[in-house]
Amino acid sequence: MNSHPRRNAVHLHVNPVACDGVGICSHLAPDLITVDSWGYPIVNPRPLRRSDRRSAEGAANACPRRALYIDTT
């Protein structure tokens, strides 16, 4: 039996209803977020690596509509 507790995966998500397509997020986290032709974010669905966490938090905090959020699943 593994003595280490299982860690939950951390993901970056976007609420498409709240998003206005400003695109700041894609500049702050280009490895995690691309934008479609209208400027709306397409978030990489993979779990965040430890090295991606800072840029994901920066993008979520900079979002003027608070449409990006980090979730532990």
C-alpha cells in the first residue's frame, strides 16, 4: 500500500458564459491557453504541472470578467 496520500489533479478552466474574449489570458499563459478566431480562450485540458501553476494563477487573476478559474478535481 502506498503511504503517500493521493494528490488531486489541478486544472485551469474557463467559464464561457462569463468570458468577453479580451485575450489577456493567452498572453499571460501562452503554453496553457490559445484563442479562437473571436478571441475566446481555448484552455489546454491536461492537469497543470507545478511549473505551469504560476502562469495559470496570473491569467486567472488578470481576467477582467473572472472567467478563468483553477480547480482541484
